[in-house]
Amino acid sequence: MPLPKNRVIPERKIYFRPEIQNCPHCGTKLKRHHTAWKKNIITLSGVIQAWSMAYACRTSDCLHPKTYYKSAEAELLSMKHTSYGFDVLALVGQLRFQQHMTIGEITKELNQRGVATSERNSQRLYERYLTLLRTSVTDHIKQALKQVVTDHGGIMISMDGVQPEKGNETLYVIREIFSGTILSAQNLKSSSAEELKKLILPVIELGFPIIGIVTDGQQSIRLAMESLLPDVPYQYCQYHYLKDIAKPVVDLDRKLKTGIKKSLRGIREIERKIGSDTSADAKVAKEYVAAIRSVLLEDGNPPLDLPGIRVYENAKAIQASLERCLDKKGALPTPKPNRNFR
């Protein structure tokens, strides 16, 4: 990953030497042999030019005369073949997964922080972060799965794909259901069964007994799972299952919501009439208008939370309140019920 041309000049130069000074085999003082590597590294605190010096034992009778020792601290600055520090990679991961930024937004944020980059480099940094993430969680995953096997006799896995940005690669995630542990995650250009098998195989190779599978109805996922785990019980995701079953109800709920909103469109005319009125009656009317406005913005998460039913119930509550208000005022007869809310 080349260093951007507008940041080639480092702000400081740092030389790194091995943390040990004497040969661990013969005890002789180590001497500088050559420069192992040097490169400019972009960090969140600026650009540095890092020099890693290789030291060796010069004693002729040493058993390991061709062993070269380098600084561990220098190796912790950045990954090989990249000019960006680990702190930049960590920030990219945070912006992507915690703040859900797109690659374009990440690029803008990095440049604002003084880390010169492009969208292409940001994509590469994101991919390197995923590589680091996979290697760092392996031990944690094994410990979590051992406990799951103890408690349940095996692990249960789920697989789903999500496309964060339209037209881009799909992120596929395999998760252990009992513990919620992420077992594997990768951006794939193809959603074919053969590509998905490559993502599933490392999970199988962990060696833990798999007692169940839960996915949505995507055919390529189903074919990949059935090919690799033909004897494991398979279940469709209950959320997707309920969503499909409830589709007729959701369609009717949407029509209900649309119909109620149409019947409430006349509030704009009322707002214009009472806009400059400062009387007590106008104040009450304005509060009712604000309540109706809030009803128009109601939304839900079908099929378990139907927005049309919620709008209907809230609109009926406002109507009942209006009727009670008019009854108490006594200035107008009680209005007939609005059939739109019956």
C-alpha cells in the first residue's frame, strides 16, 4: 500500500534496536549488522520514518552466528507491506462497525484527522482490519464454544448476508446462536454456494459438534449448508418465517395506515387559520394539531409491530379526547363518530 504523495515527508525519524543487548546463546554483546527495514509510517499522531536495525553475534564460536535480532517494538508499528500504523487500522474498524460509516465516509474522516488516504486505500485498510480481527478472536472463540458445548452438547450456527452499500460486496456472517459469538465474517463478491462453502469450512474445522443450523431462505446458503452438514437439523429463521406468513396482514396494515393518513391531511388548513390566533381555544387546537402531526410520523417494525394498528389506536385516542373536550365546552354538539377510525 503506497504512501500518498502529499505526505512523503516524515515529521520525525526513529531508530529501533533489539530489546536484548547480549546474545541469548553465548552472552556476548550483540553488534549492529545491517538495516532490517526502513519505511515511512502514517499514524494518528503524524508521519514517522522508522528504521529497524538488525543486530547479530560476531563471536566465531557462537552456535548461532547467523541469527539476527530486531526490535519487537518496531514490528508493532504496522503490518508488513503497508505504510499505515495499527492505530489507523483500529480506527477504521471502529468507524466501520461501531459508527457504521461507509468507505467514503471513513476516507473523509481519516483525511480530517490528518491521515492522508483515498477510498481505494481505505478499502484496503478495512480488509486488513478484518484480517487482524479474524486472527485475534480465534482463542476467544474456542473458549466460548467450549462452554457452549458443556452446557448444550454442541453449538448451533446461523448464517446471514447483508449488503451495507447498494452495489457493493455482501457481508456474510456466521454466528453461534447460544452465545452470540461471531465465528466468521467476510465480504464476498459472489453469493454462490461454492463461495459460501469456503466461509463455512473453517467453522466446521474448529472441531466442535454442530447440533443445529438456522438461516433465512436464501437458496445458496441452504445448498452450501446441506452439502457440508447433511445430517445436521436445519431450521429457517423464525423472524423471516413469521415475516413471510404475516405478509397479507402487513399489506392490509399498510392500507389502513395510508387511509388514516389521507383522512388527516386537512390539518394544514387548520394550522393556517389558527397560526396567528393567541386565544385559549387556539392554543388547545394547536396542541391537538401537534398530536395529529406526531401520529402521521408513527412507524413500526412489522410483522411484530404493525404501524397501521398503532396509527389507528393513537388516532382513536385523539378523536376520543376531542369529543370529551367538546362535551365539556358545551359550545358545540357532540360530533358524530368518524367512520375512518371505526
